[in-house]
Amino acid sequence: MGSRTEIPFRVTFSNGALYQNREGVPRFAITFKSRRAELAVLRFGHVGLLEAYFDGDADVEGDIAQGFRAAFDSGFDGRVTPLVAVRNRWHEFRFSNRSIAQAKINSRFHYGLGEAFYRLWLDRIGMMYTCAYWKEGTTTLEQAQVNKMDHVCRKVGLKAGETFVDIGCGWGGLLFHAWEHYGALGTGVNNTTEQVDELRVKLAERGLADKISVVECDFREIPGQYDKLLSVGTLEHAGRDGLKRVVQAHADAMKPGALGMIHFIGHVGVYDTEFYIRRHIFPGGWIPSLALAIEAMEQSGLEVIDVENLRRHYALTLDAWAERFDGHWDEIHALDPARFDERFRRKWRTYLWSCAEMFRSTETP
């Protein structure tokens, strides 16, 4: 990695030996605290390094974002050791979302951490946990997420009195926005019990139960048909074997002539999804290629009329989340010290900062 990036960094090995890739003040430093951590890198490549960091067998000091930028500069994510490939295949077999029961377990693992946790670092308006829209002049995460909600509603021409379904509705930010600003009647679909319970409390408090409803079910079991369909960040949870079935469920939820908007993270080309993300952050997750997703839409009878690439917007969104996560860590830890411990902190800041650099990098497909 050292010769393929202009970013200076330093590595300290467990025997005290030092390596620095180039002259200059190191932007970040890696310290191996045991021989075991060094062997993990030999066996599992960058996954071994990250898991050693999670376990406390290695430390990363300095600007961790620069560390991931240097890694993407070197193309590290394109090199997968045979052992990591085997672990990834096993994960697919064991934790795939093909089963509705397993999909719910996987969803609750990530999204069921509690509103109090997410409230500390998501936007303060809608608690949107998907890519924001940073149009020219946008300076805050809050405005960027309002921009996104407006962009989504306008994409499908949402009108007063129309019905729409929000698949994977989270804490209801888009449902509330669509009612308050467009007069549309929404149904949220969500398989995470914690989010559904919290959203139902909000609906009761606001007296909107006759305007907005939420159904706890899998996104392959969407009830009814709607004038408009909004799906933001759902296809990533379909799984390698479930993409066509999930897209067909989207199509079945649309009335004849309905408009829908499906927003998802995708690859250009077919690749295995990053193992450490699947193992530690999003069990069962799988990033489809754009071509496979469009093919599934066509096979489901959907006509694709517009494709928009928001990759660079996601880099800015993740920057904001990562900065807030780091800035509010003491408050996060205080919520539940046993759950939100140092290992959790290391995993999640790795996830947020690495994904920001992944979306920013020109080296990742």
C-alpha cells in the first residue's frame, strides 16, 4: 500500500520495528500490539487488520479517514485473500436474507439499536439513514436530508390525496414529510420491530394515524397497491439470491400506471460485497450491480425511465454522520456502556469513515 499513495503514514510492528512509506509528517499511524495481529493480516489481508483493530490487537492513531483514503488509493479492496473469500461464502450461506425470519434477525441486528443511539448522529429533522442530497449551497446535514426528501417526492410527482408506500420506512421521516408538504397518504413497511414501535408512538402523538400507517412485515410481503412507490435503501438487503423476488414485490405493490422510485447502493459490475461490512455491520447485506438491478426491474414488468447517480452525495452524507458519531461518542457510550463499548466504537467508526472514502474514491466500482 505504501508506494501507491501520496499520503505519508507510519507502521510500528510488535517487535518495535518501524516503517514509514515516505517523508513527511504521518497522517495516520498503525501500531501492531501482538504477533497475532500481524499474522491476521497475512491470512486475511485488510480484513485481518480491521479485525485486529476491533479486537484491540492493533491501534490506529491520527486521521482514520486518511488511512482509508490511502487504502483505496492502493486498490486494497480489490484484493481478497482465499480465506476471506471462503468466510464470505460461508456468511452468505448462514446469514442470507433469503429467509424472511433471518432477514428480520439481520435487520434488528443493525437497525434495532434504538432511536436514542441514532438520534445522536443522524439529522435532527427526519432521522434519515440514507443518502442525503447536497445540491449547490447546502451546508448542513439537516438541509441535505430535506433536499433528499423533496427530491424523492418530486421524482414521482407525489400529489395531495395520493397513496404511496415507503418500503423500509425507518423512523418515518419521509412519511411525515410527504404528508406535511405534499398531502400524500403513506404506508410504511418495516421489518424492524424497534423502529415500528417507535414510529407508532410518534403517529399517536401527532394524531396522524388516519393519514399515515406502518406495517411490520418483510419487504416481500407488501400489503395492497399504491399510486406511488418509494424504496430508499432496500435492495441492499435483498441478498444475492433474493434480488428478483424483492423487485417483483415492489412491482406488485404498484397500481397499473403507478410511478416508483428505487434508491440503492450498487456496483458497476458484479462483485462480492465487502466481508467486514457483512460480518460486523450489515449481516446478510449484498450490494447488487446496477445492471442486475435494472434487469430484475425489466423482468418484473417495470419500465426504467430515469437513472441518477448520487455516489458523491453519499460521501458527504457519511462524512457528516462519521463526524457526529465521533463527536457524540461519550453520549453514545453512556446510553449502554456494555453494548456501546470500545469494540463497538471501533467497528462503527471504521464502517462510517471507510464508506465515506469508498464513495469518494475513483478506484472503487
